[in-house]
Amino acid sequence: MDMRVKPLLLFIVIFAAQKLLRLGLLLMAVAVFTFVLLSFSPIDPVKAYIGADMMQISPEQQVLIAERWGLDQPIGERFLDWLGQLVQGNLGTSLVFNQPVSEVIASRFQASLQMLAIAWLFSGLLGLALGITAGALQGRWPDRLIRFYAYTLASAPTFWVALLLLIIFAVSFKIAPVCCAAPPGVLSQNVTFWQRLHHLLLPAAALSIIGIANITLHTRQKLIDVLHSDYVLFARAQGESLWNIVRYHGFRNILLPAITLQFASLSELFGGSVLVEQVFAYPGLGEATVQAALRSDIPLLVGIVFFSALFVYTGNTLADLAYPVIDPRIRLGDSLT
Amino acid sequence: MLSISNLGVTFTQYNQGLRRKQLTVITDLDLDVQSGEVVAVVGASGSGKSLLAHALLGILPKNAAISGTMRFQGEMLTPKRCQSLRGKAIALIPQSVGYLDPLMKVGAQVQRVAQLTGCSKAEAKTGVDRTFTRYDLPMNVRDRYPFQLSGGMARRVLVSTAVVTKAQLVIADEPTPGLHPDVVKETLSHLRELATEGRGVILITHDIEAALQIADRVAVFYAGTTVEIAAARDFHSGNLRHPYTQALWRSLPQNEFMPVPGNQPSPEQLPTGCLFSDRCPWVSEICDAERPQLRKVREGWVRCVHAKG
């Protein structure tokens, strides 16, 4: 027993160290790029800070603020200064929300998370099911129907699908709310779970519909590859039926690429949520991103950039972790004797 | 128990535009197998050996059409009958470990094959135990994945897939290439054993030497047709009937090591007469006029008008 646990522990330690090192490098690169890009952007931090009160503040006072913030320092020094604060966990204060950036992100992400989770699960499961059906019945009418659906959705812009859903379900049928995360005029502590879910469902559906197309088409292609493999030919020679081939061999062999895709789709989902939340006026992280960008809220924007990098990286790491669990060739490959 | 006569396999293809093209890859293939014998099917790649196996199992691609007759245990082999027999009465031993699901444990795969013949789960399990014991496969091999098997073990596992089925006809498709001589010998002796138990075995190979070690009879395929069916002893005694078989025999290293000049005709441009006519030393006018019929000469079968009794 001891002999087996030791390599596993070592594996975990090495894996974690590698991942953390890469994450550090990634975040460093993100920091450099965001800082350089923002220094060259036309946004003047002092003006963005003062906002509408610009007229009441004399140029001398503006210079004083800039000096106090260290804006007169050379770019290298400014960067180090900023990085020092960042490392201590200080992301600054959001100008739009007048709250620490970390708090804004935390509360906004909580609202988005439920929507993202529903969309993620839904698109993954439905995409897998549709992809398997289409792949197994390649060339027959269910396959054509599913492919038509997938190609149409894959080429439809997210915001357009969101608007369409809004028109159909909220305006025509009136079974879904038009906007927001809760009914207007209700205090947040009085909102019930069902009301929350009711407001969540349409944005989540819009978001998942886009993801489904991608996963369906990939799953379909992978299953077709598997069905043309030698081991499926052999299974047919043993008298295995099509659905049992899918069940015993197809599913096993498409699971790995499907899971990779599923975790990689987190980034697309995150990007899609910016547009969807905007259309539904859903107060999530995506909507905060648009606000921050439109109103030159640099601290919040930078915070969100970091957070999304972390989010996507976590998704990919989870996919990496899933490989050895699913594929014995990866898990046992090294211990081959 | 198996007799195939005038089997033809034609693929319908669409090339650029929507022009339909008929590609005849097997023309006039004949073969018969009795229970308890090993019949080797030899021929170069593209001679239709593997397609014959796929036709027998009913696993040809959808665009393939079959002509001619195949009889198994006295009854015609229709596509429907193929479907119900495959895995039960007719079993395939595939070429390599690549024909096993890479993500499924070996024991589970062999057990699945047994279950497909109609066994219950428990029966299938004991069947696997019995077969693995018979082939000296340690019990822990059942929990391995195909990539963890050594070459010899993989061969024994693949033979096991046919043995658990109790199939009367076993088709081994190229079971020996790229293997260590000891493993080749072992695999061949396993196939011979299956015949001794009363099954019919078709050994598909391009290795005449290997085939002659265990086969009772040898069928030689050329460009999708049977040119000769000879007893294994006919090779050593110089009793061969067809010029192609003779040339093949001469090309072996221990004989004259003389390659057969020229190439097999491609299925796109088959000659109207004898398929071997363009490489044949005996060629004459009759050969180009029409395809020779398979006829009995000196206790064997040959498709050549010049072969003498």
C-alpha cells in the first residue's frame, strides 16, 4: 500500500507546483499587458475619478491628485508600485459602484455563477446527447435535423438569440420576466428562490443554446471517428448492435474530448455572459464589465480581467485533472511494466 | 460446412460531380471449408482476403454489393443470417490489439463477447476464466487495458475472444505479422488446436510459410479471384497447378528467392480475360478472350486453361 501512495502523492505535489507556477506566469503576463495597454489608452485616471465635478476642480488641484497617485513617476516605477498593491490583494476601489473591487466582483460573480452553472450543465448534457444521436445516425434524417439546428445556432450571434428569446417568451407569451435578477420593487432579502430561478432561466437558456451547437458538432464528429475505428468493426463482427456499440465503446471513447471541450467552453461561456447579461439587464459580472468599460472604471476593469483569467485557467486545470481519472492510458501509462 | 462460389463484391463510389463509379474488388471468389480443417487464404494485399472475411460476417461497408452464393452449414448466407450468426457461429480473430477498445479492460471485453452469444453474466465470467486458464493468461490480465499487454499476451487474448464463443467457423485475419517467431509459432498452434476441436478455421495471411505450417489446404487469391486451391503438401511436392502459385512459391527465400515481376491489376482496370494474363509466362490468345473457370485438376482446383491434369 505504502509503495502505491507515495508516487501518487509525489504526482499531486508536482502537478500542483507546475500548475501554480504556470498560473503565476500567466497572471504576471496579464498584469504587464493590462498595465501597458491602459497606460496608452486615452482614459485619464484623474478625469475618470472626478467625473462630472471636473469643472469645480482647478488644474492645480488635478496636478496635486496626479502627484499624490504617483502619475508623474516613470512607467516602470508606476508598474512596480501597482504590482506591489496587487500582490497584497488590493485591487483598488470601483468608481462606478464606490466599493472595493474585490467585493464588487464577489457579489456580481455570485449572481452570474448560478446562470453560468445552469448554462454550462445544460449545454454540456444536451450537446452530448444531440451529438451522440447525430453521430450514431450519421446521414439519416435525425442527423440532418440536428446538424441544421447546430449550424444555425453556431452562426447566430449571442445577443441576437437572447433578444429573440426575450421577444418570444417575455413579450409574446409573457411567461418570463423582461429583465433583472428579481421582480422590481422587492427588497433583495424578500426575493424567493423561485423568483430568482424564474429570472435566471431565460438568460441561462440563451447562454446554453449557443454552447450546445459547438459541443454537439464536436461530439458528433468524434463519435463518427470512433464508429469507423477497428475496435468498433470488431465489435460489429461479434454481433454487437449499434446502440450497444455506442453504449459500451462510443461513450467511453468520446468522453475525454467531450470533457476537455466542456471545460474549455468555460471561457466562451464567460464571454457570452457579457452580452447576454447586457440584453437581459441581469446584474451579473458580465453586466459589470460593460459598465466598467463604458464609464472608464479602470480598477474594476483590471479586476475583472484578472478574475476571468483565473476562471478560465481553473476550468482548463479541471480538465487536465479529469484526464487521468478517465483515461487509463494516462493514469497507468508510466507504471507500465 | 462453408462453401463460397463465384462471390463478387462491388463498391459503388461517387467521384467528382455525381458520377457513379462501380468498383469490382472481388470477382469469382471460391472457397470451401470443412469442419476440423484449417484452410489458409494467401495472396498479396488487395487480393480480397480481408474483404472475404468482412463479407462472411456481414460487416462490409454500406456501399458494397455482394453477388454469388455463400452457404454455411447447408443454408444460404443472407445478410440477415450473417447478422444473426456473427459472434455466435462465425467468429473473427482480428489482426492486432488495435481491434480492442483501448479504454476497456481486457477481461470485460472478452466477457462481453461471451455474453453476446447469449450467455448470462455468470456463465460468461466462468467462460472467460476457463479460456484465460487454457491460454496461460494470469488472472490479473483481466484487469489490464489493451495497451498494457505484451505482444504474445495480446495474441492469446485475441484468440480467447473467438474461443469463448463456441463458434464453429473461426476466421483469423492476418494473425502473425510483426511478431516474434516464437509468438508466431504459438499463435499458429492455437489455431491448429481450434481445428482439432472440430471447428473450421480460415487463416488469412500473406505469409505462405506460416500458412503451410498448419493448413490442410491453401487457397491462393489474386486480384479478388481464387486462382488455385491446393493441398498443403502440393507445395513441397511441386504439384502446383497455377503459374501464379508456382511463382509465389519460387519467390520464397528458401526456394529461388525470385520476385514475381509486375503488379496485380487495379480493380479500376481489370483485363477482360484472365486476370493474371499480363504477368503470365504461359499466356496465349485464349487467355485474353475470356475469364477461365475454376476446374478440378489433380485433386485440386485451378483457374487456368493451361493447367494440365
